[in-house]
Amino acid sequence: MNTKTRRLGGWGFESETFEPSPQLIQWLTENVGPPGPALGDTDLKIPKIRPQTLPSLPGEVCTEDRDRLFHARGQGLIDIIRVRSGTVSALPDAVVRPSDADEVIGILDACKGSGVRIVPWGGGTSVTGGVNILSGDQPIISLDLERMSGLIDFDSISGLAVFGPGTTGPQVESALAEHGFTLGHFPQSWELATVGGWAATRSSGQESLGYGRIEDLVAGMDVVAPAGRWRLPALPGSAAGPDLRHLVMGSEGRLGIITEATLRTRQKPEQTAVHACLVPDLERGLDGIRALMWSGLPLCMLRLSDPPETEVAMTIGLGASRFASLAQRYLRFRGIKDQACLILVGTSGSELEVADALEGARNILRSRRAVSLGRGPGRHWQRDRFRHPYLREALMDRGWATDTLETAVPWSRAALCRTEVRRALETALEDEGERTAVLCHVSHPYIDGTSLYFTFFFRNTSDPEATIKRWARLKRAASDALVRSEATITHHHGVGVWHAPWLRNEAGELGMKILGDAALRMDPERMLNPHVLLDPTDRLME
Ligand SMILES: Cc1cc2nc3c(=O)[nH]c(=O)nc-3n(C[C@H](O)[C@H](O)[C@H](O)COP(=O)(O)OP(=O)(O)OC[C@H]3O[C@@H](n4cnc5c(N)ncnc54)[C@H](O)[C@@H]3O)c2cc1C
């Protein structure tokens, strides 16, 4: 059990922060403008919303105000703004914590016919409105699965580990470490996100290149739905019809509650090393990453930052590194400074395996005129990778808002898609005379294409509604640009509430009907998370 207190109205734990460097403040001032009004969490108010009457429920039932507010919202930018500004319009009537699948069944049974809606809650790290409690007349509960956590069974011969849905990333890794194994699933939200949440949203970890996405790691599941209990057996492969695990993975609580997941694990490697280099421009960077993918080298992580992100990383993160400044001088000497792109290459294994893989990668990148920065910047990245999320709130305290979005697209359209999304974000607030700064990186490459991950910054206003309106305009502009680019609306954050209006473009009319029919079969009264995935209403301002 983690004894640290989670922050209300921000990421992570109350005891942790990640302060922006003076260089980042300067960069934001130059690229976005002077800070707007700060939106801190010091005078956070808990809205007084009286809970509605609920049927008698099994499990731990809590109606305490702070707990209800904590479960009213996930971790999207506007969730944080709403909690900090006291503008959350609805709270769950109770937070219910079952201890096992039987209690989940009991809760569903008790709610049947009563009109109560149920929002499953893993770690509450959704950035798509997936756990949000939206206003409505019906009573609503947040079903927090934290008591259903831990390693239930481990088959060391097959490497199959059965976990409770509420098990967080650190809990997974420490339980497996006792057996010398690892799951290797490290999303940036790893400290707080859970096994059930990962499967429900089709999460992807930073080392997905080596270990696979969560759908590669989930071998089987136990699912409880209003229509009954569904056991999806853990098998290494099967041709027995369509793979029904894939109907549940990504269903975001609409089809049922994942009460157990059997995960494919591996023996923990001796070491993971990350090598860094700079290439002269994005074209060579993308070409280099594609060549690495096609080389078949045993890599577990590849990351390519575009020129603006490289500039930020070099001045803020790696600026302190002696190697980085030497390389910057060298690149300047070659007249290619402004367009330089940072590449990180990660691999795991024995010392010899790591050395061989990195040597192979260096050879491929050398032919793209890469300048090696060694392993120092990679160690820096490894140390801070789960701390970066704390920066968002630290910036909000100072008057800037920041958010991220992600997509994936075939290699042939990757550069154009980046340009389209950047342009959409950069121009979305022009009529208000506001600037948006946009950074982009590749972090989950595939044989046929890659993810693109965008971070954007804009200024707070003194009115939280107006700041949310700015965010909604940016989000709509970027989502429309993704559709125009024939890119996915989400590579790993999921659909939730906020991406749902754009899902139809990807799933198609018939696909939406199939999903709708499946949801109705599993949950005929539409008790479970009714606004995620299938409700196309634009709720970006809610
Ligand atoms: C700072 C930050 C960084 C992030 N980085 C990444 C990243 O690198 N990769 C990535 O994939 N995602 C990332 N995310 C998004 C988020 O962490 C993922 O979507 C994650 O998988 C959600 O897990 P969770 O346990 O917090 O689920 P929650 O947020 O609690 O829930 C997500 C959705 O799943 C449903 N759900 C949860 N548990 C269950 C269950 N047991 N059964 C059925 N439905 C359930 C919920 O109702 C909701 O719709 C990031 C988010 C933040 C805030």
C-alpha cells in the first residue's frame, strides 16, 4: 500500500514537485508570451453537492466530500482547472470500494433497476474524461478498484501473472521482481495507473517497442458485467474465431468491469541502457528511426524529438550535460543547429547484448550524420521520466497551461501529419491574439508507421471558463487535423468522453453499431460509464 497522499487538483503525490527551470520560463515567455494569471491549488474549495440516496451496496461505501471530489475528475488539463477553481459541477454520490469480484457482482445487482450509474475507477489518470462524473439526474457512483490489487497467482514456467485490476505500476513491478520477472509496461503515468485501467484503455508504455502494448501483454481476463461474468482464458494463441479479448480491451468500462487480468511477463533483464544522439534535421531523424525499425535490432525504446522539442530538451533537461553543449557547438559549427533533432535509443539485456545493439544502432544513425551524445542524457531521461508530469501543475501555478495529445500514422504521412497538427494548434487562438507553442516527438515506432506525441502550451486567463474554452478550441482544431491527416484520434490515451465525437471517423458507421450492440448486450440498462466511447456529444466544456 502506498502511504503517500495523492494530490487533489494535480498530478501525483502531495510530497513531490518538479519545478520549471529559469530557462524553461524564459523559453515560454519568448514563445507563448508573458504568463497569464496563476491558478494555484492553495485555496481549493470543495463544492457542496448533497449526495443522492443509493440502494444498500456491498463493499466499502464512502460519502466523504474530499473523496467524492477526488473521484469526480481524472487528470486531464480541464479536470485540474475545474478542481482548482471549484467549478466541478457534479460529484459521485458515493465512492464504493469492492474487495473482490463477488462484491462487484453484488454492487451491479444492487444497482439494477434503480437508475444508478457506475463509473469504474482504476488510478484515475484518464486524460480523456474517462472517469469524469458528469451532471445528470440519475444517482452515480465511482467504483474504485484499489482494494482489488496485488499478485494473485504466478506461473513462472509460462511467465503468466494474474493481477487484481487495481494494481498500480510500481506494485506490479515489485511483485514480479521477487520472482526475477518484469512486465515492462511503463506508461508515463506508471506510478498511479492500474492494470485494469491499462487494459480498459489500450495503454502503451515507453518501452512498448521491446515489450509490446498492453494488448500484447494481456493474455486473459475476468470481466464482470450486468449481463453476467465473462472469463476470457489465457492462451498463447488461438484461431477460435475473433479474439474477444480485443472487444474488452479499449472498452473503457462500457462493456464490464475487468476484475482480474493475466499478464505475460519476462525475466528481468540485467540492464537497460539509453544512448542519445543528435541528427541534423527531422527528415534524417524519421528516416533513421524507420531504418532502426526495419533493421530488426533488439531495441526496447526509440524516441525522436522534433527541433522545438530538442531545443527545449537541450536547454532545459540536457543543458547541464557537458556532452550536450559540446555537441551543440559542433552542430553549430556545421551550420545545422536550429533544425537538430534528439534521438534516444534504448535496449535491454546483458552488458554484451546492450553493447552490441547500441553499436548496431549507432552505425545506422551515423549514416544519417548523427552526432553521439553517449549515455549521459539517457540516464537523465530515465531518472526523470515519471517526474515530468509534475511540471504541468507547476506551470499552472505560474500562469501557463499545458496539455498533450497523441496519434499514430503510417511512415509515409508522418511528417505531413505533424505539420498539419502543429499548424492547427499554432493558429487556433490567433484571433484572440494568443500564441501556442507546440513540441512533438516520436515515441512508439512500428514497422509501418509511428506515433506522434504533441505537447502544447498556452496562457491562462483570469477566468477558468475562458481558459477551458481556449483548451477546447485547441483540442477541436487538433482533432479535426488528425481526421484530415487520416491519423488515429488516439494512439494510447483512449477515447473517453472528449475523443468520442471523432471516433466515428475511424470506426465507421457499422463499427459504431457493432460496438453499440456489444455494449447493450453486456449492459442493457446502460449503467456503466454511459458517456465514454459511444456518446458523440461534444463535452469539452463540461
Ligand atoms: C501524466 C500522464 C501521463 C500519461 N502517460 C501515458 C502513457 O505513457 N501511456 C498511456 O497509455 N497512457 C498514459 N496516460 C493516460 C492514462 O494513464 C492511461 O489511460 C491509463 O491506462 C489509465 O489507467 P488508470 O488505471 O488510471 O485508469 P482510469 O483513469 O481510472 O480509467 C480509465 C478508463 O478505464 C475505465 N476503467 C478503469 N479500470 C477499469 C476496470 N478495472 N474495468 C473496466 N474499466 C476500467 C474507467 O472507467 C475509464 O473509462 C497518461 C496520463 C497522465 C495523466
